[in-house]
Amino acid sequence: MGDTTAIAWTHATANFWLGCQKVSPGCEHCYAEHDTPVRVHRAKGLELWGPPKTTERHRTKGAWKDVPALDRAAAREGVRRRLFVSSLADIFEDHPMVAPWRAEALALLASCTSLDVQLLTKRPEHIRAMVPPSWLTSWPSHIWIGTTVEDQKRAVERIPHLLAVPAAVRFMSMEPLLEAVDLTRLSYGGATLNALTGHIVGPDDMTPERVSWVIVGGESGPGARPFDLAWARSIVAQCREAGVPVFMKQAGDHPMLDGERVRFGAHHGAGRNEWPEDLRVQEFPR
């Protein structure tokens, strides 16, 4: 477990297991695949990245005791701590090894009510079937649920599944953002949905929910793909128009502005004071 983290939108990270399988373009340069714990296990002959038929997942030890300890500390201090779960895995991956671990982890997280637990997945279509049935009628208010949206195709595919989850906080991580994305006009069951306002143009009997928080950022690391700051500006503007909190995390290692590559001094382009003023926004759900 990471008691401190470079991820600006959370306080700590926890991984109940390690490993995953790439599912979309945003996974191409996955940082987790090359993170130290994963590399250590690969050196031991345990391949953790790839399809279930040919790879394993590794159950960790520390998170199971560290997460309750963090919850107790937050309760003693009278503060809330944000905890990002599965930064080196996907808690809703359909891998047979992790099914019992997931059930155990979700039960543990449900009891940690002094934490704001942030679950982020690239597989939102699995959420409703993989959480405890009781959550679908009484979702734990401290469990946030999010999905990654790196392009327009993934917005159309994933956001409807996210909106079908009855969580108090539904969020999107648009990192790495790979192209311009319009969140205000998504195909939704034969209608057109604005994911930020919940407004729908189509059948009258459809009453969708809305996204309550958006994170946006550019790709970092070797081979980082271009991140046009105009794309981020569009997302910020869309969120502003809808009254949805937005968090600009970083410009990444290949930021572009007006067709030219930009050089920022801060690591991974995360220096807020270097960005155009309209992008210096780091809000959280209200």
C-alpha cells in the first residue's frame, strides 16, 4: 500500500492483487505493467499481465491490514482520506483467480467508512454483476466508482454502464486523453445523452443519472502520445457549463498547444502554475 502517492487526486493507493490485461488504446503504455512490484514478480517467473488463460494474478499481503489501519487513523483524526484501490490492477477484471479476492476486498472496503474509496475500472460493464447484490439497492456512500475514458469510442461504450451504477459519486478518468471528446452528445439506448447534466433527447421514459466528477490529463512515460491542451480545455469548458467538478491532473510528457509541442519543466507536466490559466483547476466532488 502506498501511504503517499504522486497521484494528485488521491491520498493513498492500495492493491489487493497485482496484474491485469490490456483492453483498449489507453492501456498501450500502461505504467502499472512496468511498476516495481510487477517487475519483481515477473523476475520470479510470474507473468501478471495478459489474458487469464496464460497469466496469473498475485495476491498481495499488506493492503488487507493497511487499509483498515488507514481507516482507523482517519476516524481517530476526524478527517476523510481518499483511497485509490487497484492502481496496479483492475478490480472488475474477469479473471477467475480474483473472484474470491474481490468479494473479500469489497466487503472490507464497505466497512471502511472513514475513507472515500475510489474504484476505477476500464470494465464498467462488469460492475453490477460483480458487486454484492445489496449494493445495487443500498450502495455504500463512501464507495466512489469511476471508469477510464480515453477517446470518444470509449465514452460511448463505457459511460452508460457507469451511469447504471447507483453510486453517490460516479467519476471519469480521462487520462491518458488521446483525442477530443464530447461528453454532451453520447448515443444512449436510441437517444442522445449529456453525461454531465443527465439531460437526454429521446424516449420520455429514460431517466439517466449523471457523472459527478471528471479527471483529465496527458500520457506520461516512454513513448507518450500527444496531448493537445485544446482537448483538455474543451473538457474543462464542458464541465464548467454543466456545473461538474473537474480536476486537471497533468499535461503529460507530450503536450501540444496550437500545433506545437510544449516543454514544461515539472515532472510529467504536472506543474499547475505552468499551464494556461484556464486549465489550473483541481476540484473534487461536492
